[in-house]
Amino acid sequence: MRHAQALLRAIDELPSVVAEALPGLYLEVTSRPNERLKKDSLGSSGIKLLRSDVEIENGITTEIATVFATGKGVEKLRKKVEEFRTEDMPDREKDGKLIPGRPKNADLVQSLEAIVEAGLRALWRSPQDKFPDDADSVDWEIWLEPESADAFIQQAVGVGVLISTDRLRFPEDLVVIG
């Protein structure tokens, strides 16, 4: 059950939604090589699938999903992995044959390779080949909720992001260039 323990550690290393008073976390969930990600099992209450991509490199297929998880969603995901580690489904009979029980949530957990906080590339909505090169400094249009804009701008400036003083205001959004 090393796999489940590694996933539990990854979940525990995520920022605490409750302690940091966050609305949730954007997560990047990666499948095991050449396996399909069980996205339907990911999309439970508190977790919303935002996008899914397939990458093929050197003949190895990996599926990557970006999800938004509330605190409840992160806890449900952790619970599913913990149940996989500790609980088995009962044996069952099918067509006169006894089928041994499997770990609970096996389809989902066995499809997962990694769970990490999503980076900017995972949240990129345009074609991936349009993502700026790491060496370039580029202007970004940043859409913010007005009530959280000041805190975001202060944190961005604190980590070295230059934020334009120009603001474009909509009833539900504030747009800045960073």
C-alpha cells in the first residue's frame, strides 16, 4: 500500500484550505503511465473537473486533469485514498464464480500517479503551445473578484510581480495587467 501512502502524503502536503481560509485549491491530478484517469470518480461533491488533457511522450500516455477542490473536496479525496488503504469490498459471486473483494475505491486510486497543487500552466486555457516561454517576461491579463483584488495584488507585488496601476472594472470583476 505504498502507493496509497504516497498519495496521502501528497494530499497532506497541500495548503490547508481551512487553516488558510481559502475557498479551495486548484489541483493537478496525473494518471499512472498508460492508464486512464477515473475522472468520473474525481468529480464528486466538492471537486469540480475543469479540464483534462492527454500527453504522449516516448510512447507513454499520461492523462492530466485540473480540478478545483473545496476543503470538503480535498477531505473526500483523502478519505477515498484512506479507504483504499484500509478497507476491502466484500467478496461477491458472479456467474457462479467467487470474485474476491478489492480495496475500496480501487479504480480511482489505482488510476492516480500524483496529486499536486496546480501551477499556472495547468490553469492555462489557450492552446498549450501559446504558453509563454520560461525565459520571457510577459504581460498577463488577470481577472479578479473585486473583494479579493487588493490582497492578491499585495501578494503578487510581494513576490516580485509588477502590477499596472490601470484597472478595468466590471460589476463582478476587476482586471489588472501583471
